[in-house]
Amino acid sequence: MVAADGSPGEPRVPVILVTGFLGSGKTTLVNRLLKAPAFARAAVVINEFGTVSIDHLYVSAPVERARVIDSGCLCGHVHEQVASSLLDLHAGRRRLATAAFDCVLIETSGLADPVPIIQIITTDASVSARFVLRTVVTVVDGVHGRQQLTAHDESRKQAAIADTLVISKVDIASAGEQDALAGVLRAANPGARQIRAAQGAIDAQELLDGGVFSAADRPEAARAWLGDPSYADANPPAAADSSIRSFALRHEGEITVPGLVLWMNLLAGMRGKGLLRVKGIANVEGRPYAIQAVQTVVSEPQPLDGWPDDDRGTRLVFITRGMDPAEIERTFATFDFDAGRAARSARIDPTAYRRFAETMELFRAGTIQN
């Protein structure tokens, strides 16, 4: 290879871009890839949308090989921050042995338009001299994917630009819904390979074995986007939808298992339509648990091996449509609900029942009519 200044250079580092709408399963896929031998020495760039960064706490990559871009303001120029992160990683691999890497995974925000990111990786002289975009993987929610493709421009662009479309959550999505979604995706991007996966289980090596990303076999609209040098300036990010917002809430102290289960199910059942994503870490009776929910689908809380940092509070990042953070925060009283576990009796505990009724009213009073 020849470097940007014309001098001999080292081989370019392959980049895998992982995109997809909110809650589709991108972080699950990235973590699964990082555990595969092919990505054992991968660096990771994470583009978050949230008032508090949380996604990086889920990703099992050494801090020397990880960069976080917080785009909670939904402002533009994320592609420039991606470029800066890549160049910073490249400089770091020369300074520190533990920062050495042989490929890069970039996980975009669920509200990100991937086109400007692809453009800067493939056309910026400094970046393209050191990195090569190998493939674009778009994760599509097997349960909510069709609705998201209809409702959100970002979801449609993410699907149209992909080399590989991963239909996720096939362990909970019906076969009929999977087939219907596959048909919609085939019409939107007939040249893309489709994979159906549960918990991010795909062949990691295949993502590195292909050639260089090319717009040639993308749909006509995608080719036009990629070929337009003014695209990033002419297409503002999702901030145009003022009803979509991100906020972070905390709860100090431990929460109970019954309280967490009740809260998550009531949240999804009564507020699910406006719940684009909930993600966080909860202190469940002293242990850290990963919390995730998308609309009406609540993932089973997963115990973590240990706390990712010194913070022992419960911290949850919400991305919602038309929700008041104060209404959600009031429902945190549910976290202390213990369902009367200490008393085994055939009689109904009136105090526990009253607390349950009060909890239900907290959710019912703030339920949004969409």
C-alpha cells in the first residue's frame, strides 16, 4: 500500500460498520463479535444518543481500544467525530502495546444516518489512507422492524445502505413476521445478504472475508446519497422530530427483584408505544443487572459479571416519543415493591395490595394516548 503522502505505508485496517434502528440489537451483535477469534484484537467506536453515555458499559472491549461519541444533542457532524476517533485509535496503537488492534467495529446510534459516516471513511484522505471499509451490517428488529421501516427515515436508510441485513430477535419473533420483514427488506435492498439471528449469533469471520465496500450494488437511492458530496450538510439528523427525546434517570439504593419485574412489565404494557428504547444498569439487591426494553418487548434482565465502574446507582437512559421524564420518575416507587415475599400466607396482605394498587395508578395516570 502507499500512504496519503506517497510513501510506503502499512496495510489499511478493515472497518465493519454496524448500524440499525433503536433497540434492534446492535450492541448485542457487537459484543458477540468481540468474543469471536476473528475480532479478538478489534477496536470499537460507539456512537451513542443519550444524555448519559451507557452503551459503552455493555461492550467488552479494553478501554485503550474503545472510543465513545456522545451525540445526545442530535447535532450533526457525527461523521467527523468518527473520523477523529479512528485517527486517535491509529495514533494510540503506536504508543501503547495494549492499544494495538487489527480491525475496527463502529456501532452507530439507532437514530444515526450512516451515509455521512460511510462517506468520510471512504473519501477522507487521512482516514482512507489508514482504514478501509469492509462491510456495512444493518441490524433490523425482528419484532418491530416493519413498523420502524414505515415510520422512520433513518431505519429505511440504514437498510438500503447495507451489505448484510441481520434480522434479529428470531427467538421471539414469529416465523410469519420474520418472513414478512424479509420480503420488505428484499424489496428495499435486493442486493443485500440476509441473515436471521438470535442474540447476535452470526459467522464473525465472514464479515472480514469479503471485499471492500462498494456502492455499486446498492439501490439507486443509496448510490445517489453516497455520491453526493453535500449530503451531510443537506440532510440534518433526526432532530427534525421534536417529539423524540432522550433523558437519563437515576435511582439510588438497591431495588427488589419483584419491583424491577413489575416496573418493566408495566412500563412496556402501559407506555410501550412511545418507548423507543430503555437501556441501563440496575442495582438489583446488590448485584448489577443489564436492563433493556423496546416498546412492548422487555428483555430478561441479565446479571453482569461485575460493576463496570464505581457507580452503584441504578441508571437508565430513555429514548422516547412524547413522554414526560417526571411521569416516568414517579413510577420508580415500584422498585421497592417486594410482593410480600417474607410472609408465606394464604391471606392477602392488605398493605402489599394497597401498594400494588398505588403503583398501578402511577402508571395509569400518566399513560399517553397515542
